[in-house]
Amino acid sequence: MNEMKVGRYVVLTDRLYTETDEWVVLSNDNVVVVGITDYAQKKLRDIVGIELPQLQKEVKAGESVGVIESVKAAADIFSPLSGIIVEVNSKLLEHPEIINKDPYGEGWIFKLKASKLSEEKEKLLSPEKYIEKIKGG
């Protein structure tokens, strides 16, 4: 797994990113895996709870689909693409701190069957563009 560092934040090069700090791993069958970035989890600090997206719910790109709660704040989880929620990481309900420990692996949040991937993919950020966003923010 190739990674780039921006200060204390890790950005992986095998995925795309959103302006709202989610990451997306694309697959051949239009099912994408979504989680929050290392930058986002470090900003939230100790994650203590999560409200997962609703299974089989149809969502639009940019729509809030869940909430992550930390000792410090609560943050919306946004869907990076339009589609249907096909799987959620229910392990996070019992162990939300997994997101702090492994935001890019075991801490994935949901899987989405993308319905407009070809159009919407263009709006996602490359790892390089996401690094620029972090540096600017």
C-alpha cells in the first residue's frame, strides 16, 4: 500500500477522496468501499460511537448517511457517490475506536453500489488533490 504523509497525516494512493474527508476504493462491479480519512479521525480524536447508514437505502452524492461521535464532537458521514447502501461495518457499533486505529482498513464504514459512477467519479479528489486540501485547511 503506497502512502504519502502530510505532517502527521497519512494519505493512501490507492483510493480517491472527498472534500468532506471520506475515502473511496473503487472496484470493477461499481461497489465502492467508504470510510473516513486518517486526517478526519485525528481531528475527531477518540471516537466513541457511530450511527451507520441504513442498509438498502438509496442515497445521493453528498448526502449525510450517518454520524461519527467522538469525545470532542459529532461529525456527519457523507456519501461520496449516489447509489444504494449494500453493506455496513456493524463491528463499529461495538468497537467504534477501530476507526481511530485503522481508518483505511478495518475501520471502513459502508459499501455502496454506485449508480452514477462514471459522472460522479470526476468530482472525487486524487490523493495529491486531497493533500492540497489538508495543507490548505
